[in-house]
Amino acid sequence: MKSIVNKPWGSYQIIDQGENFIVKNIVVKPYAKLSLQSHKHRSEHWVIVEGQAEVTINDNITTLEPNQSTYIPSETKHRLANNHDKNLILIEVWYGEKLDEEDITRYEDIYNRV
């Protein structure tokens, strides 16, 4: 396993990877959210493990509980938020031809990274 990478919203750790996929364990701190973003070269699958996630996909906002999941196609605007007082933990699977942290377009970000 790789080391934990800290972000303003929490942290992630890569737990597996291959030629066309990366699997991450993600922790989102209480009342934190990721940027509204999209990716050109990858799709993502999110599986909630602990906590409750507010998931935005394009203009649709839903709530996911543990053992629920969602799929985000490439080039789709999306955001993950934790609106509760406990950590949100999920497994994220990237799938695509080019897997790179730089493959991101941010549209909104409370941490001024747009």
C-alpha cells in the first residue's frame, strides 16, 4: 500500500492498481466536500463504507449510505460531500486509459483550487 495523501477535505490511500485501474480508500472529514469536478480520461465508481455521502452528478444530488454505490462516467461533473459530524469513508475505483491526478477540471471549490 502507498502512503496516505492528505488533502484539505481529508485524505486518500491507494490500495491497489493495475494498467487501467486504481483503487483508493478515501476519508472525507466532517462537513468537508471535494470540488465540483470532471475528468476527461477516467470514469469513477464510489462505494460508501461508513457515513453518509451527498453525491452530485451533473444537476442531480442524492444521498448514499453504507453499501450503496454510484458510477460517474468520464467528462461528467460530480462532487462528493460529507454534511455530518463523523468521517465519510468510501472506496473509489478509477478506470480508464490514462490515470493521472492532473486529469481534473474544477468548476467550484471551497478551498480556492479552481
